[in-house]
Amino acid sequence: MAEVRSLYDAIVRAKVKEDQCTNFLLWLLKRLPSDILITICDIAELSVTHIDSPFAFRVQPILCDSRPDGLISLSDTQYLIIETKRFANCFNRDQFLNHLNGGHLEFGNENVWCLFLSGDEKIPDELSVIKGKHHGHVGFISWKALLTLIRSHRDSSGTSEKDKLIIDEFLEFAKHYQLGKVISMNAAEIKEFMDVYPTVIKYEEVIYDKFNSLLGGITDRITIDSDEKVELYKDEVVSESPCLFRGLSIDGWHTLCSAYVFCDMNIQKIGVILVGYQDDKDKDKFIPMWNETVKNKYMKDSTLVALRWVGHNDDEYAIKAGYFKTVESTSGKSFSPDKISEFEESFYWGYVYDFDANKVDTYPELIPRAFQDLIENFLI
């Protein structure tokens, strides 16, 4: 595929993830001011000072013995070759030199610049050597630096609403593909992973069954002790996630899904929490109630914590799926969730404990008791 006329061309028609990333990026950059691309080149230490606007580009073009990820026409005679890698430690010296030499043969040495974009934090050593031999014509930029630049442009006062919209879409795409997240392993870390991996595979299914059974026993106990005031919201178990949870419906609560019992194997927490809100409609209903009566009760119990939901890939703990995150410095405090940015989309509060494998048998007693305390204090 050589031409990208739409996002459909950029993403759907491209089958390789790295191609999708390059295609979407070039499609976006063509629609933004050319100063953005010039700044990218400046960060990469490329001697590019002028770009025709709007510039033309091709993706996966065929050069002499080479097929780079992208080719930008800086002018009628000058070109920028782009090679991208999603993650760190993926630089291929021979591949990059083929792109550079292919560009030289087709366009002339002085008319070609070559940019490497990857998840590396700093320029790979082999690329640094090549860069030294082609001063100003070979450069590097990390996904992290590039995304920081794009976010900065998005938040600047002069950016149009149209540009903000397409930048937001690209940033969501980048988050999905973990662009800018530096995930690398040294030899010791590789060995450590290989040592434990057979054990993980052996017990993974068993441990999920164990924790699902634990949550099932806890929610059964809660519903039995509630005199029919609480029932399972739905059998909502995220079996592929490290954070397993079940929802509960409480008679008289302001939301249909009223509480969660959860166990997070990744951050090693177990708890029971009440739902403040999970959407704007419930938020508008809940905030006045919280400010009028609930926050004073919350403030008096310093063992209570406030939480929000972190979506898939939103931080380093949500690589596989989302989870409930405790927001620090809220215990024992008086606050309104709508005034705190972390609670913009969701708000929960309740009791959360460090998970201790030696205390597994105590949780079917501890968690229902904690739930009962929440109901007695906060049933609105």
C-alpha cells in the first residue's frame, strides 16, 4: 500500500501494527501545521529547515532493495525516510542502512534524510554510529518525545477544535498500542522471567479458579446476611484480568450496580467498595448527596479509602486490563470528588486490604463484615 487517503487506508487496510502506527502518524502530521514536523526533525537533530505544506507522503514505498515504513516529500526534490518500531531494542542496522542507501540511489545523498522512531529512551548505539557518519541527515526520536510534542500542541491555545479532535483520536490509538511506554529487559530480568514462567503457566488457571471461588464465597455470604436487601448485580468476573471483581445491587442505592468486591493479584489488594458514580448521570445525582451528608461520615473513618477505575493501558499496572486504584491522601479528609481531576469519570470508596496468602481463609469473614459496616454508615 503506497497511498493513504483516509483513516480506513491507514489502519484497516494495513495488517501490520507498526504499519498502522506509521500510517496514522503521517496521516495526522499532514493535517497539522508543518511546524510540528520541523520540530520533530529538530529534536531528532536532522538538518531539515523547510517543508512544503501540505506535504505529500507514501507509506511502505519501494526503494532500491528497501521498503521503509514511510516517505515524506519535503519538497519536489527532497525526502524524509521514516522507519518505526513500536518497542525498544528493535533497531536493525542492516535494514536501516538499506533504507538510507536506497534513498541515496534514488534521490541523491544530499536530498535524503532518514529518521528512526522507536520505543527506545535514547538513540541505539549502532544508530549513533551511523548518525555520526551522516551528520544532520540521520536522526532519532522516541515515541515518548513525539507524543509529548503532540500533546503539547493539542493543549496550546491556538489549536483548533478540529485538530484537537484528530489528535485525541491518535493519542487513544497510541495508548492502545502502548507507544511511548518503554518496556525493556536486561539479561538478569530475562533470566528471572524464564525461571518463574513455567510456574506461572502451571498454576495460572488454578489461581484464577481459586480467586473466583473466593469472591463467590464472599458475595454469597454478603447476600445471605442482607435479608434480601443485596443481590449479585450480575456474574461479572473478569477472568482474563489480574483484577477480579463482582458487582452487587443494594436495595435503595442510587445506582443499580451499587458495590464491588474485588481481588487484584497484580497490586495484591482485596476489598469491598461502594459505587459513587461511573457515568455523568450518576455523578450529577451523587455529588449533592456526598457533600450534604456522606463526606462527613467518610472523613471520620481514616481507614476508608477513595478509589477510581483505571482503564486498560492507562498506567503501568493496567497493561492487561483495568483495575480499581486507590487515590492517595484522601483518607480522613473532607473533599468533593467533582473538584478532583482523578475522580472525573468514576468514584468509589470503601475498605481495601493488603492481600496475604496466609490469611485467605479469613477473607470470607472480614470482607462481609466490612461491607456491613459500609451499609450501616452509608446507605443513602
